[in-house]
Amino acid sequence: MFVPLPMEIFQVPTRVVIIREGTQVMRQIYMNRQHRNDLYPTYSGDSIGKWEGDTLVVDTIGFNDKTWIDSGGLPHSEALHVVERIRRLDHDTLVDDVMIEDPMAYTKPFTAQQVYKLKPGWEIQELVCTENNKYTYHGK
């Protein structure tokens, strides 16, 4: 969620789906269940959500340890636990307050905040790392 690329958010009865430009194009936040007991660690983890008034509270566990928390390279383990509180400040502003805890990587939890501004002219484009990566040689 910290990558500044276009995204769209859809709410259906059983989940909130976030589609974004990038390598992990879809995130599903399940609104009708608890965390699964048979989680296999994945890049996006297992997200469950609930509404507290006008705030979507998202609890995510089940991450693998192959990614970073941010674009600067903050590592994490499979014990990563993320709680987000996503709310709209006004028509054009979405705020995501994030609490991050990982007892295997950090001595205490820490917080971050991401603010998104509505960009009506943006459209999600196809992004393929091997083709859009300026460090990849294509032999042409």
C-alpha cells in the first residue's frame, strides 16, 4: 500500500478488493471470516476486515519473509502482523494509519501513515517488471 501507483477499491458483500498497478495487483480483505488456521505464508498475507463506524479496520498476518515493509528495505519475518485503520477524511482524501509489529525483527511495534489523494484521471496500467525495468537487458 506504500507504493504511489494508481489503485481502485471495490466493496462487495464478502470482501473489499484493492486492484493496483504493480507486481501484486490484487489484495482481498475478507469481511466475513476470521484468519484461516491453515495459512501458508504469502507476499500479501491474509487480510480480514471489519467496519468500526466509517473506519475499515484491517488485520493482516500470514506474510512470507521475502518482501520489505517499505521501499527503503526494512525487513520483516513471517511473524509480521499489520493492523490498518483506513478512513476517508473528505471526498478526495483517504488515510491509512498502519501499526506494524514483528517480534522477530523489531523490539516494539511502530506506526506509519499513508495518505491517498483521489486522482480521477489516473488509470491502472499493465506493469511487467521484465519489460518496464530499466535494469533488464532485452537484447534489442
